[in-house]
Amino acid sequence: MALRSDWAASPAEYTILVPGGWFQIPLEPPRERDRGILALAERQFRGVDHAPLLKERLMRDLQKRARAACRVGGVELYLSVLTVGGVPLASSLLVSLVPEGWPGCGTAYDLARRLAGSEVVELEGAGEAVREERTEAPDPERLMGSTLATTTVVYNVPVPASQAWLTLTFSTPMEALAPKMVELFDTVASTLHWQ
């Protein structure tokens, strides 16, 4: 990978700013993940004593989703708990690390050539990134019973002075609000900074 002249060593950390109504679930270690899932379930069902089965189902679905995220290098999972007029604004952000990168892809342009429909964009605090956007048909089995199409925006960002890539995967089943949610996702991605 071509090194950026302003990075002599690989950054140790990153920062990203998410909306205040997004809940962070750390994916590692498992004990922290379990605490995060329990805290989210307690928050969502605060004051609701008559829905223990729904609460249990939410926790089971979140555990399944978190374990799947860990298998693909997931580091953090953010879930929106925002509501507008009583309607939840469902969306998520999965931050993943690909430690060895993709063979033959040392730059964002190398990866963009491999990913149909992608483009190289500049993130002010993180450099060049490969951005993809797609809409997928509903999959109730995979998406906790959702029967809505899912819009996904992915940013693949090379980590300076390393072979690793950081991947930001945003998604929402909010079909009617998808264009506005995509704007929000792009804004959040633009806050990524290396430290």
C-alpha cells in the first residue's frame, strides 16, 4: 500500500461521531457485548413490565447479530434508538477491521476497480475511501422480521501505513426516508479521524 507522506506509522485508534440517539454495543470482549445488549434491552423496555417475551427476543436477536458481526471483524455496533413522532428511525452502523486487507488492493482506487458501482471519495480526517451504496430486497429471516427493503452504504477506508482497512457499514430499512438516512450516513462517515 502506498504510504501517505503525513503518516510515518499506522494510527493506533480512530474516532467517529454518531448521532446522540445511537446506542453503542462493543463487540469484544463478549462480556462487554453482553452488558451492552442488556443495557439496550433495559433502555428500550423501561417501564414496560408486560413484555418479557419481546425483551427476550430482542436480546436474542441482538446476540445473534453481534456474533455475526464479530465473525466479519466487527469492532463496534451502533444502533439507532431515535424516534420521530413515535416512529423509530431504524438504522445501524457496524465498524469492522480487515487486518490483512484485500490481496492486490493497496489503495482505494485498486479496491474501487474490483467493486462494481463503487466510487472513491475523500474523507477529510481519514483520506481516500471506497464508497458503495445499494438497496436490497426484504429478508425477514435475516433482519428481525423486517419486510422492507434495506438501504446499505459501505465505506472501506485504508488504514495509513498498514495493510489493514476499516469498514463502516451503515444500513436502514426506512424505505421512505432512505435518501435522508443516506445523507446522515455520509455525514457520520465524514467524521472519521485517525489518531
